[in-house]
Amino acid sequence: MGKVIVVTSGKGGVGKTTSTAALGAAIARTGQNVAVVDFDVGLRNLDLVMGAERRVVFDLINVVQGVAKLPQALIRDKRIETLYLLPASQTRDKDALTEDGVARVIAELRLRFDWVICDSPAGIERGATLAMRYADEAVIVANPEVSSVRDSDRIIGLLDSKTARAERGERVEKHLLITRYDPGRAARGEMLTIEDVLEILSIPLIGIIPESEEVLRASNIGAPITVCGHDSPPARAYNDAARRLAGEALDMMVPGEKKGFFNRLFGRRAA
């Protein structure tokens, strides 16, 4: 049975879709079978980031409603044989998603893939709650700013109360991914420090993605940064985050900080 991960945040524009594509590609490059699923019904951006927008024929809503079979809607990535995309619908709204239909699709994906990574829409409405409903684990994406961290804290509450695991008395394992971090701005007090974010959210940290034009460039050419970014700092950070998500223990550095300081911080907050 595959593992289901939801990539979520509450706030829009923090990098959920970019992170879903980057983590999915990084894990698939190890040879494991990965499906990335776009739950952002009505907008549909994951196919653009994956460079598959012209190949969409059927989508998640078609599968949920029984119009198409899952294999008909899955799109295999052109660069990585073990990476697949299940796109969202661009012409329907989130009310077209049903809990029973989503449960059936997720169950079938579990049987076919080692990893199922769900890209949640922003907010806390139906699309977001259904994206997290059947998750085993969550990657909570946050920018180091007060509004983003506050919204992430709200999402943590929903994961602990509105998921199938929560209803069974179990917990959804949560991981924090901090994106768009700029050490210079943090030093000047223009954004929260990593320690500030960890103090507020108190969940394990799997990665810090530095602010970089490379991430935007990758999205614009339709390729995950972990595929086209070569050895760029954000590509390395996402690759390391994917390895931690898979259970590896890796040292972590805050960009611009001394190694000893953050190793102590990481051991206290994220162990």
C-alpha cells in the first residue's frame, strides 16, 4: 500500500504546487512510483508546473464521477518513467468532488503507487479538506511571515480534527517546509527567523527552500526544480527535503547561518 501525503498551507502563493512537483520528482528519481494529484479544482496549475498542460484529456473530477477510469486520466511524466500526474478540472468547481469519490480514487492510487502526493488548494474549504481527508502525512508549506505561519497553525488544527485518521484516534504525521527564505531579510527583521517559525508551529522541519529566481524559472518552463535545477540551492534543498520525507536523517543548514547553531536548533525543534 502506498503512502498518501498532502501538501498544504491554508495561505495561497506560498509554493505548494511548486513543492508538490519538486518533491514528487525527487522521490520518483529514486525509482519509486509516484503520483502527484492536483486538488485545486477550477484553477489547475500542477499540470503547468509539470509541463503536461497539453496532454490533459481526463481529470480528477472525471475519475471521481466515473466518467473515466484512473489509468485514462493519469499522465506519465516525459522525463521520469515512475512519475505520474492526475490533473484537476479547469471547468468544474470544488462541489463536484464527493467524499466517497475521493476515497475511492485515493484507495486505487494507494494500490498502484508507492507515494501519492496531493496538492491542496489554498484555504480551508471543501477542496482543501478533501485533499487532506485521507492523508497519512502532511507537508505544511509556510513562508517566514506572520500571516502564512498563522494560517499554517490553523491547518495543523484541521489535520488533527478533520481527517479520517483523526476520526480513528490516530495522528497525521506533520512536516514543515519553509519556502522563500532570505537570510538577509531575516537578519534585518523583515521576515521571521527559522527559530521563530519553529517556536510557533512546533512540528518537525524537513527543509528550508531559499528565495531564488531559479524556482520561478523552472515553473515557467514546465519542469520541477529538482529536474531542471541541476545543483542550484533550491534544487538541493528540495532533494534533501524529499530524502528526509522518506525517512533519511540528514544535517540541515539555515542559509547564511553557522552550522553548529542550526544543528542545535534542529535537534531541539525538529527531532
